[in-house]
Amino acid sequence: MAIHVHFDGGGSRYRVRVGSRHLGTYRCPFFGAARTLLEEGVPRHELLIMHREGSPIVSMQGLVGEAAALTVIENDVRGPDIGRYQPPPRQRHL
């Protein structure tokens, strides 16, 4: 499954689409899109491929289930780095 990413231009947000469908807007487009697709029922073993809008070059690829468990960590101590995704406290019960 291919996703296409477009920089939204404000606040480091990226619009993601699958085909002609807008999937969402994310700070970490590859990992965020994987979580949305997983919630929508896409199989964990489905290959996810990310292209920047208008480019045939593969920017990132991985399995939906593995990508959904990751995020980019960037703070005063660490980053940018790839680490384990922790949902915000209000979503941890899911």
C-alpha cells in the first residue's frame, strides 16, 4: 500500500493520502498513517510505502504493524530518533 505525503507548510505537519483519499495530517506522517491504517483494519503484515508528493522515490517503507508501534522522538535529551510510540494519556485505555 502506497501513501503520498505533502508538507502542509505550517508547524511541521504533513498531509497524507492513500490514492485520492486524504488519510490525515500528522507530525510523523509514516508512523501516524500506519496507526490510522491499523485502526481501520489494514493487516499488520501489509507493506506500507511512503513517497513524497510528486516523487517516485521511496522515502520509507515497512510493515503497517511495526510502523504503527514507532514514532520520532525529539526533545532536549534525545533526538531526532525513532522510538516506541506512547499514546497520549487520554488514549492509553484503547
